[in-house]
Amino acid sequence: MSIRRTAWLAAGLALVVAAILTVREPLLVRLARSLTVNDAVAPADFLVVLGGDAETRPFAAAALYRQRMAPRVLIFEHAVSRLDTLGLTPTHDELYLAVLRLEGVPAGVIERIPGIVDSTSDEARSLRRFLSAHPARRVILVTSTEHTRRARWVFRRVLRDVSVDVRVAPSPHLSFDETNWWRSDDGALVYMHEFLKLPYFWLTYPWESS
């Protein structure tokens, strides 16, 4: 990582820590809400479930499917760990598929986009390739609440030359939200991570369209 990027990350972390130490709860809530976008959900061609949290995101996607917000559900392909290979743990993709099916999404409407992804930008590029062969009028991204602003920004940039309406639907966490995230280790870790990554993405990613 370059000195410039390291400096930006350090400055961002210092600002977040300073805010947590010196400001009151209303500002912490406003900071969290600045990360969130909640688009007006309208019927779409695909529900696109972003990877990373099997305890919430596939459940939220299944709920939208049951509301008839889209006839198809897309998930991404993720790398398999050593424990997965040994059969000691289910893979990320197996967990997503299992939750979706148990929550009422038929196996026949779930499709895994081929190509291993490891980041939000990877997912956006993977979806772009998929849409080149499967044109869509609208897609709904399903992701964690604090990730919605960055996810929408990334996908709209990568898909800017594709005629598709990209909307996001937040998937709330189970044990914390925008009003109390700093009170738990998990919440603080998740939000501080996003406070750093959003400006980092804005400043450093070129977002090519190819």
C-alpha cells in the first residue's frame, strides 16, 4: 500500500476514533445513517445478493422474493477454504443456497454467477459480465445496511454503460443497528470498517467500465 493510501486510512481512523470519544449519541447515529441508502424498491428482473453475511443477506433477499420483487435470485461464487475442502464447514455459497431454499426460494430460480469474487468491485464486474448475456431493466442489490451506499456507488460506476437501473435494499444486522452500533464490539468493527472503506474507494478506485 502506498504512503498516500496509508496516510488517508490513518487519518480516517483517527477521525472516527475522535468522534467516538468526543461526540454524543445523536452524531454517532447520524454518522451511521450517512452510510445508508434505502431506495424505493420496485419490481426488478433480478435480486442480487452480495456476499459476506449469511445470517442476514439471504434472509432479506428471500423476503423480497416472497414479496414478488423479482423472479430470479443471483448469488456470487466465492473461494473455498481449507476447512470447506475437508468438509468440516459448509462453504459460503452452500450457506446462501441453503438459507434461500429454506426461506421459500425455489432452487430453480437461484443462479450462481460463475467467477470467484473477493470484493464489492469484483461482484460488480461479475454482474456486468452476466448482464451482457442476460439484459435486465432493473436489479436490486441486497446487502448490509452500512454497506448500501458504497455498494450502490460501486455498482452504478461499473455498470454506468449498461442500461440497467441499480437499486439497493438494506439487510439489517441482528444484534445492532444505526442507533446503537458503538455499544457492541461487532457493531463498532463493522461501522468503523465501513467509515474507512467508503472514502478509500472514492479516492483510489478508477472504476473502469470494461
